[in-house]
Amino acid sequence: MNPEQRLRIQKCYVLLADNLEAETIADNLFTECVIEFDDRQRICAEVTDRDKAKRLLDILLTKENSYKPLLKEIETLRPDLLH
């Protein structure tokens, strides 16, 4: 993720953390080789949905080429979150 993309996610962090289906997105991103198995396990190990979403976002913020796959997942699962 480049700095501009990181800033976009940061500005929407609370909205995304409150509304993302983190386990579904993690499964899809794992399938697409955007995140690794360990990342997926760390996301799924969180107790609340919000904590899972925050863990997912925190992991994706450190990954190269994760912005577009994340947007694709949001468009598919929660298009209402895109503005």
C-alpha cells in the first residue's frame, strides 16, 4: 500500500472496523495470495467482529499490493461503505 492509499484507509478506519466481514474477506484475500496463512489465523483468533476487522486492516496496511484487493472485497460484500 502506498502512502496515499494508507491515508484513505486510515481516514475510514473506524467505519471499516465497525462494518467489515473480516473473516470472509480474510478467506478471500488468502485465496488470492494477498495475505498469508498466519495472517488469516491471527485475524480469526480475535474474539469480536470489530477486533477481527481491526486486525485485518492493520495487517493490510503493512502489505504491498493489498489496497485494490481490499477495495474489490468491499465492493462485493459492502458496496454501501464506498463513498
